[in-house]
Amino acid sequence: MLLSVITINLNNLEGLKKTYNSLMPLFNDTRVEWLFIDGDSTDGSQKFVLESGKAAYQSSEKDNGIYDAMNKGLQASKANFVWFLNSGDEAINVNYLLQELESSTSTDILFFGWQQYTLGKLSTYRAKPKWYIKHSLPTRHQSIIYGKKEAQKIIYDLKYPVAADYAFTATIMASQLTRIKSIDFPISIFDTTGFSSNRSRQTAQEAWRIQREILKLPSIFRIISLVIKSRNFWKDFS
């Protein structure tokens, strides 16, 4: 199995349908499995996925938040690579993605570009260089593909309620042996109404701890990163 696409959901049926429709080109590809991890939704999400018959694995139970659900999906994966595409996010350029993965079997992390709507306009963004992990994720979490062998050695740490994805990626990249590829091509449309999009202050606080405890950055680098994040936070209100 080449790729596990893991979708986390909680009472977001409309977003789930959008994600599902974007994954349709992959459902008949034997190299791909779709894993659906639900937090005990009551809006018909479970029934929708069950009736679709497309999920190779489906779980629905109360959990300890989005990152707890991601850990469940990661452990259920049977593929070489994992891709977290949550309800509301959309997959794009999937044929290009599969071609890239076929030629990247020894890679631990792949960073792709992404798209998102800003004031009604769809804009495309490139992945940042790998050194950018010292400040933040080099791309949206929805545009990161993880090699499962390395990813399953760790978990999403629940002590970071909104930045566990940053901690997870930083932990993998902290190893000098990590094999990384950056590809400008976008593979996702990011849902700007998602879980961590409107938690800038908390994200910055957790990033400070990750930079100190995982990346071991000197205080001056952490201060610069925090100032940049703070400027972006206040810009949202200008």
C-alpha cells in the first residue's frame, strides 16, 4: 500500500462531503486507502461514510481532541506514507502526488505547496525551505506527507492542544538522518475555518515551548520568531 489518507471529523458533514468529493479520483486506486476517524458525530457524518463504502477503516468514538484522533488514524495505517486531510480540506493534483510518492519511497517527509481562499480569491503558496521549521511548519499540515515508518515512532503530543502538528513534525526533523523533499506543487486546498486557524496567540505560545524543548533553539531565535508571530496576530485585527 502506497498511501493512507486520514480524515478526522467531528460534526462537520458539509466539510466532510467537500473532502470526500475531492478524494474521489483516489477511491478506485488500489495503492491508496482512506481512513475515517470520527469523534462520535451526531450530524449524519458516520452514516454518510458508511453508506459510501469507500473507507478502508472507519472509527467513531469520543476522543481527546483532533490530535488524539490523528494518533488513532496513524496507528491504523497500512501504507508507506500517511496524509492527514481533515474534513473541510480538499485534495488537488492527486495523480501528480502519487507519481511523486512512487519515486520517493525512501523519503521521511515531503513538503508540498497549498492553496487557500483569501477574500474570495484562490491563492497558491509554495512550501518554505526546511530550515523554516525553526519558526513554524514549512507548509500547511494538509500538504505534508509523512513516511509512516518514521511517523509511527512518535505520536501527536496532546500537551500541545493546537500546535501538536508542529511538535510532531519538529520531532521528526530534529533527527539529522531525516530525509526531506520540498515540492512547490500544491496538493491541498486549506480550510481557513479549521481547528487552529483562529488560535494565533495560543499557537505562538506553544511554538515557543516546541522551539525550546524539541528544537533546542537559543532564546534569541525564539524571541525573533515570537515577534514575527505577534506582528501577524495583530495584523489580523488591523
